[in-house]
Amino acid sequence: NMWEALSRNSESPRNLMVHNIDEERMAAAIRVGDWKFVRGTTYDGEWDHWYGPSGRSGYDYSMDTVRSSNSARALAKIGHPLQQNSKLEELRNGATVNCAKPRNAEPCNLLQEVC
């Protein structure tokens, strides 16, 4: 039950997430804590790396949509209404990861650097 962590902004009781199980390609990925385990390879290794830009460029981020969302209403109901638009944009920008490494760069340690 995640309600306690979500409603009270407390630590999640979970530390595990299944990313993918592809029985056709015999590939899978799971994350436990700070570690991600990837089994198998896809497309002769072509998909075994970071894919590039996030795809966010050119995306119209609508504050009206955010403010009218179920999440915004639920937060307001428990006494945590959304902050001003400028603060929301600041938080969103702070949570955005921009990677400068090329696609076939050497592997990295996510505990030490973003990508």
C-alpha cells in the first residue's frame, strides 16, 4: 500500500520495480534500490545504451492541464495545493536530466553521475 508514502510525502516502502519482461527477445530489466539489472540484449546491442534526447523538446507543457489533473485535486484535498506556476516550472526544470554523452559512450555508474 503506497498511500502513506504518497499522502504524507514519506519514504516509499518499495525499492523494487520491474521495467520490462520481453519473452520474445529474452530480455528483461528490474531495479532494486539503486541498482538496475538488465538481462539479455536487443537488436544486436543497438538498444543496449541510452537512446538520446528525452523527446520533450517542442512539447507544450500546459499548467492548466497540470492544475486540473486528478493529482492536483488530490493534493489540494489533503492540504497540499500546487504552488505558483513559476515554482512548478522551477521544480520541473530541476527534475529534468540532460545528457551530453553520445549514444555509444562507455557505461557509467549512476551512483556517481547522471548518465
